Amino acid sequence: MLPTHDVPCPRYGKAPFSALSLDDGINAATPESPKVEHAPGGYFIHCPFCRERVAVEPISAGSATGFQVARPL
């Protein structure tokens, strides 16, 4: 089993989820992952600590698709 690491909320600093990869990717299909939602501005999750939207972007690894915290422009 691969080790996990915490992925911090860019606004609050605490980790709303854990990731398995170096890309901080989450698999939205697993029950323990945060719910990924979509709005006109793109995909996001709600940080359980600060309740703010955290922008995420789709990533893929082989046949698996996931999401990672969006990088600032």
C-alpha cells in the first residue's frame, strides 16, 4: 500500500484531504474523498475547516482520473 500525505487548504492551512501521489491527487470516486463539485468557474471542494471553496483541476494517471488543488495562475 502506498503512503499518504496531507494536502493543506491553500487558505486555511489545515489538510482537508490526504493524497497518495506526489501530484497531491485525490480519487473522487472513493467514499473517503471530499465531494468534488462543479460551478461555472470550474471544479472545487469545500474545505471542512474554513468552509471556503478550494479550486481543483482534473488530472489523470493511466486510466484513473482524479483531482488536485488548482495551481494559481
